[in-house]
Amino acid sequence: MWGRVSSMEDLYTNSFSQFIILSQKEQRTLKSGDEFKHETQNRSAVNMRLQTESYTAEKNTAQQQKQTITSTGVEKHMAQSTHQNISYSSGMTKKSSSMMSSSQFQMLNGQNLKMLEEERKNASLQPVTFEDLEKLSATSSQAEVEKVKVKYTQQLISEIQRLKDGMKPEKKMLSLKNMNEMLRKAWAVPTHGHDLGSSLSNALRTSGGLELLLQGTTEPDMQFSSALLLEQCLTTENRDYVVAHGLETVVTSACYCTKNSLDVDHWRVGTGILEHLFKHSEGTCSDVIRLGGLDSVLFECRKNDIETLRHCAGALANLSLYGGSENHEAMIKRKVPVWLFPLAFHTDDHIKYYACLAIAALVANKEIEAAVLKSGTLDLVEPFITSHNPSEFANSNLAHAHGESKHWLERLVPVLSSKREEARNLAAFHFCMEAGIKKRQGNTGLFRDIGAIEPLKKVASCPNAIASKFAAQALRLMGEEIPHKLSQQVPLWSIEDVKEWVKQIGFQEYAINFNESRVDGDLLLQLTEDNLSEDIGIKNGIRRKRFTRELQNLKKMADYSSRDVTNLNDLLLHIGPEYAIYTYSMLNAGVDRETLRGLSDEQLMSECGIMNSIHRMRMLETFKVQRSFLEDSQEENLDKSLDVFISYRRSNGSQLASLLKVHLQLRGFKVFIDVERLEAGKFDNNLLQSIRQAKHFLLVLTPEALDRCIADDECKDWIHREIVAALESSCNIVPITDNFQWPDAEILPEDMRPVCYFNGVRWIHDYQDACVDKIERFLRGERRGDGTPGTPSLSHKQQPASQISESRTGDERLAEASSKSTWWENKSGTTPLAVRRGVPGVGPLKIGVFGNTFNSKQSKQKKGLSRPLDQLTQVANEEVKKSLPAPSGFMNAVFTAWHASEQQDLTTTCN
């Protein structure tokens, strides 16, 4: 055959070949009630052809496979056919063949099908990685984001379908964990995280996942995993669904997580869910409060976990914005402004900011303004915003990196119009931060939709230096026009500035009169009611009162530094904000800090124009105190008008100090804590005066709190100065120790050394109420075994310690001593050392069961104190015998103290 062909090369050169493969796959699923049918078809065909001038060969092969799964079994079909054709151009030979294979059929019984389905449902699940989510960045294209969104939306729906089909508990846990991690990673994507997280959260709801989460389970681990996922997906639409279908169940579960668990993860999830639910509506806020949500959040404010406290601060901020007047009253009844203080005083910026936001939103409600101001929390707002940059703060934490929702921001708009300067400052700060975020997201039109532009323009033009700066910056980022800016230096205002201000406060029709009268800033601050009536033409008395009110508000916020070289305005503000309205008239009368001491009531009225006699009386009293303080800083005749002064080390003692302030305020004490220390500066004499005016001095001692005092012979350290001032002022000093190790008294400066011998309280964070009970007994002078030998008594009716000891038997005194033991924890365990306690009438003891001091030298002896009872008794007996007769009940008292230490009794710990 091959002899007729000239060569193999000619055959391949002049030939034509073709090779074609076709394939197709189809799947169909039908389900009706308990009946279902799943059909899969695979079809493939291969065509091969080889052609030359004299030779043609062709072969066709086709194959089809079909599998049908029904409720009763599995049916499989397979068919295959082959056709082959060979021909020569001479027509001498032609061969063709075809073959059809027989169909194959296989049926699996129902039992095998059930096993197959069970195996499919419980297929091994592995933790999923999210590398493509992690690869997304702020510069990723929208196409890349959409691709990832589609992928994980499908994956999320698949996970939910598995949960619906039913699977083993451990597989359900892993599926919930995968979905939770998926959402967490989605929210964390820079810039696009809000879009991704919202889309996945919506898919969870529309595919029935949210309904599954609300159904609940009796399995604790499953409940917690469901709560974790729920906390991640509570977007606006999902909150609507929860409120409509399972609010009480969710709130109850969240409260359970916070109150009945010692696990920090449960605290975080519980408070996180409550934070979201307070961001729904006024009615929902009322329901959550009724179900115990607010009480749970306030209880968690005692904790020291950062994430938990962040959720608490966010929850209170949301409630302040969404709650409305009725819920604000409920917040006041529960002392929320007071509990906001330790949050706003925290070292974590996120906690601090949202606590400040909450107090700013509350103070904007005039109905509760007085209660808010009384808490002192509002004083922490300005130090925060003056030390932070809005754009940098926006990127500091994922929680606010994507900004707030439209509805949330809409509720913040009224705070821009608050009469309180602190509230306006913080609202302007937040809108400035949001403007930068929304600009990156391409959504600055939102601000016009919520009506924020005009209030921002009004703030930007007002003479409030802080608020106007942030408002102008926000408007610039939004692409809006920035209005005429008024300086806070009101005495330097031009005629045009006065005219613009008059228009801003709603007196446009009189602006031309001010312009014609050539009223500048100096004249504006001196206007009287007669001037307004006769010269400006405001004949209506009510309208004059309105104008006068606006003018007084302007005087309170004005900056008088161009005239006030001795800071007279600061002194008047210290008396009260309303006294700043007299600053300019007093400056014009020639008054400064040096001439205050010689002022009389008549001069204040006639020369300074202060017609309010009550104000004159308070001013004269303040000037008198100032004079006394300046003349003799050692004078001890000041009235003890302050209950408690709290001294603390800023680096690690602020949280405990602020917690003590809250606890004591709730028990009726008037407490002072230095918030100005947030800003570096010189030691203020006003701080010394506050110590001199305090009955009690709480010294918060956290780790290494006294280290800076060592070798501080020039008394430069603040804690050192405060301790010395307290000793000189005969304050009742109560040290509060929190994981604190006393240094040797000998290495401390001599002027502060006596503080080592005062009674104190060991702070246990998990048992705050018991510790505060102990502190309160110290402060109120109640004798429940809590005497403070060596501490100066402020009550003239209280018997001296020596007299008390003479009126009691030795047994009574020793029983009281045993009840005062405080057990000191150390690395080797708890030893029955009564730290820094003395026996009344005996004086401070150096070592032993009732030892009064504990320092580094004694720490070397701690192992020696954990010895048999007879040796322990001998040490104590030697000390006590020096000044007491041996009592019959001594051994019982010592045994009680020793046994209590072994049992780690809480009452003994705090007492």
C-alpha cells in the first residue's frame, strides 16, 4: 500500500488533519416537600479526521453519562457509540464500521442513599483561609472588590445551607466560626470594609442565617458561637430584623454573657451586642433598658478589659444619641454621667472619646444639664480634642475607620447647636473626622442629606476657636464654602465682625443699626440695656432680653488675653462660668489679680457694674481665700469644704483613681481629682489649696508609684508634693494599694516618710464594693475594727486613740486587731502578714502578725512568717507584751487570723 506513495514526507506535507473535542455538563435539582430529585448529565464527543489527496480517514466517538438521585435511590445510565470511515480517492477500497455499546443501569437501594446523604452533610469541614480578603487594600479596584464580594457571598450562603440541612454539633461550631471569621476579615478591609461587611451581613439575613441565629440552642458553646456571629452582623437592616423577631431573646442572652461568666470573651460579646441595639430607635432603647441592658453595661464599666470598656463607651454614646428625653432621665437615675467619668479618664483613646461623645450628647439636653455638669465628666472633653487630630484619630481604630451611618450622624447634628461649648467642640471634631472618611468613600453628599451643612457653617463662623476650626476643616473636605470667621478675641473685633455676629444670632434687622452706630468689639462688650433700647432701637423688652442672653454667652467664651495680663478671667471662671461676664468691666475699671484683695462691695457694684449682690458676696469670699493663701501658705484655718482629694500616678493609676471617684460620689462624698494633669504643666497652687481644703486624702498606690519620690529631696515630683501638702494640712490619709510594694521608708525623703505608717486598704478589682465599704468606714470614722492610729483626727468629738485603748480590755483590743488584718499576696503564696495595721493604743508595729509596715526588707522574711502557729504566736506576743497585758483570748484571736489567711477569706482581705 505504501509503495504507491512517493515518500512519507509528501504524505504529511500535503495532508490536512482535524481534532475536535466537545463536552457539556448539566445539573438540575427539584424539591417538593420530602421528595427531591437531583440529575447530573455529562456529554462528550470527539471527532478526528485525517485527509490527503488520495486518502481520507474519519472517526467519531460520543459518550453520555447520566445520574439521577431521588428519594428512593440512585439511577445511573451510560451510553457510548463509535463510528469509523476510511476511503481512497480511487474508489477501490472503502471501509466503515460502527458500534453502539449497551446501556448500563445501576440502582442503589434507599439505605445506601441515606448513607450517601449523611456523608455529604457531614463532610469534613476545615477552617477556611481568607487570603484574598486580606490582600485587598485601600487602592484595590472596584472590580477586585466585587469579585471577592461575590465569592464570599456564595461561600456564606453555602455555610448557611449546611446549617439548615443539619450536621453534627462540632461541624456546626466550625461553620459558625468560619462565618464569623469571614465577616471579621471583611470589616477589617481598608476603605472597602464597610461595603464588604454590609453585603455579607445582608446575605446572612436574606439567606435565612439570621433566623437560624435567633432560634437559639441549649448548647452553651453553640449559643456563644451564635452570639459571636450575631455581634459581627448587626447592621441597620439586621438590627431591624432582630428588633422585630427576637429582641428580648437577644438582650437576655447579651446580659447573661456579661453577668454570669468570668470569661472575658463573653463580656466582649455581650456588651458588643448591646452597643449595636442601642443604635436603633428611641423605643428600642427603652425596651433594652427595661430588659436590663443599661444595668449590664454600667456594671461592665467596672471591668478593666479594654475591648469590653470600648463597647461600654460605645453603647452609652449610642444611647445618648438615640435615647431621647425619657431614656435620658433613666440614664440620670442610674448615674450614667458619673460612670462615664472613669471611661473618659481612661488611657485608651477609643474608650475616652466615646465616653466624651456620650457626655456631650447628654449635656445638649437642657433638662438634664445640671446633673451632667455635677458629674465633672464634661471637664474631660476639651483636653481630649485639643490633643488629637481628627484624621489621625479616624485611622487609629477599626471601630470608627469606616465612619458612622447616616442615621447616627443625623442624630449628632443637633449637638452642633448646643449652648455648651464643650458639646459643640466635640460635635465639630466628629464631623471633621467623618468628612475625611466619607470623602475617601466618595459619599460627602450624605452631609447635605442630613442637614449638617448649615449648622456647620454657623459653628465655623462663631467665635469659638476650637469648634470653628474643626467645622471649617469639615466644610473644606466636603467641598463647601467657608463662611466669615469670627475671632475669639472679641475686644479686637471690627465693625464688620460685630455686624456678622448680630446676623448669626438672629437679629439681622438690627445689623444696619450696629453698623451706623460704628459698634466694634470693645463697645459691644460695654453695651447696656439703655444703649440697646435707645441707640440700637430694640424697643421690645423680650427681644432685648434675648439679645442680652446672647451677649452674655459671648462674654463667657471670649478671649481677653489682649487686655488680661494677670489672668483675671481664669480666676472668675474658677468661681463659676457665669462670672466671666464681669471680666471686661473689671478690666476697664483697672482691676487685676493684685488689686483684688482691696476691693469692697461698693466698688464691685459702682465701679465694675456688678449689680447682683449674691455674685458680689461670692466674689469677695473667693478673693479673701486667695489673699489668705498668698499671705501664708502654711495657714491651717481654711474650711474643710472638700470631702476627699484623690492623689494618683498618672502613668498607671488613673483608672483606679477615677473608679474611686465614682464609687465615693455615689455614696455622697464630694470628691476632687486633678483632671488638668492630662496636660503637662507646672504644679498649680490651686491644687495645693484643694488639698488643704480636703478632709481626707486618698493616696492611690499602683506599681512603682513612689519610685520617682526616691531621692527627690527638692520636692519636684507631683505625688511627693501632694503627700507633703496632705501631711501639713492634717488630712486623714488613706493609702489604697493595688499590686504595690512599699519601698524602704529610709530611702524616701524625710518630709513624706510618715505616710508609710498610715492604715490603708488593699484594692481587689473583682470585689470593688467590699473595698469601697472599707474605705467609707475609714472616711466616716466608724469604729468597726478600722481605726487609723497615727492618722490625725478631723472630728473634735472623737476620742484620741490612747483614750480608746484605756476604755477597753486587752481582749477587746486584740480581737479588734485580728479583725483588721490584711493578707498580702506574694509569689510563694499568701502569708498571714497583717500589712500596715496597728493595734489601737499600741502604736505602729514593725513586724509580726499585726505588723504596721511592709517593705522590701520584710519581703525577705515572708517565708519565715509561714511557720507553725506557736512560732507565729511568739512573734506577735513579743510585740504586744511591750505595752499590753497578756490577755486570755490572745491565742484565739491569733488562730482566727491565721486560719482566715489559709482560707483566703474575702471579708478578712478587705477588712
